[in-house]
Amino acid sequence: MISATKKISEGDYGVRVSTELKERETYELADAVNHMAEALEEQEYLRRQMTEDIAHELRTPVTNISSYMEMMMDDVMEPTTERLKSCYDELARLSGLIADLERLESAEATAYDLNKEDVELYRLAETILLGFETQLREKRIDAQLVGEEVHLCADRGRIGQVIANLLSNALK
């Protein structure tokens, strides 16, 4: 049991203690050590998953802004008001993600506050699609938004995040 707890303290959460013991107290201690190791293993998995998710969420707006800026500086694309607004929206999304990270007080935080408001989904998707214009052009993909005006009560930033993730994943 001492060897197992030392390994667990060093980050080896896969180790388990035999519970085939005759004394009740020893069995309960071994069982508690095993439960602790399982809980720590799960927390480590969640931490890694969260790190991957955060990296993915931050990468998309940074890539979009970088692509736009590079193409405008190289005179490949005209810096129109719409394109500059798209970059501004991506920066706002990036700021929102950073604010979300700052609000996380611990790795155990699992819920976000939703700022629900009236969102016109077609217009939001249109704006986000414009942010992917450079990447779509580079991959010679013609993307068209088909639909009509739809209003819903939702968190604009979170819904925008979902749409951007779908587009980003589709491009990959």
C-alpha cells in the first residue's frame, strides 16, 4: 500500500492496491486508495481534455485574424469595412475566451454562465463565415450560407463558438 500511494503521489494514477485482504480496516484503506487513484486519473484526463479544448478554441480566431491581416498587408485582399469588422469580431471572441479562462477558479469548474439574448442566427453565421473567407479561398472551397432569418434566445458568443468550430473542423 505504501508503494502504491508513493506511485500515485508521483502521478502514476493507474496503480491499484489489492483488496484481497482479511482485515476490514486494511481492506477499506486499500479500497479508499483505489478510489483516490481513480478520481485523480479522471481529473488528469479532464485537465488534458480542457487544455486541448482551450487550445482549439484560441487557435481558430487567431488563425482567422492572421490570415486576414496577412492578405490585406500583401494587397491580396482589400481592407473593407466588413472584413475589418470580421477581424474585430474575432478579436472580441478571443477576448471572451480569455475572460472565460480568467473566470475559471479551478479545474473543477464545469459550467459557464450563459448571457442569453435575442440572436439572429443567419446574420451571426454570415458574419462568422466571412471570418473564414481567407481559409476557404486558400483551399478553393466555395461556401454559401443557405437559409433565412431565424431568431432564438441564446448566448451569442457560445452559439458563434459552435458555428466557428463546425467551420474550422470542416476545413480540416
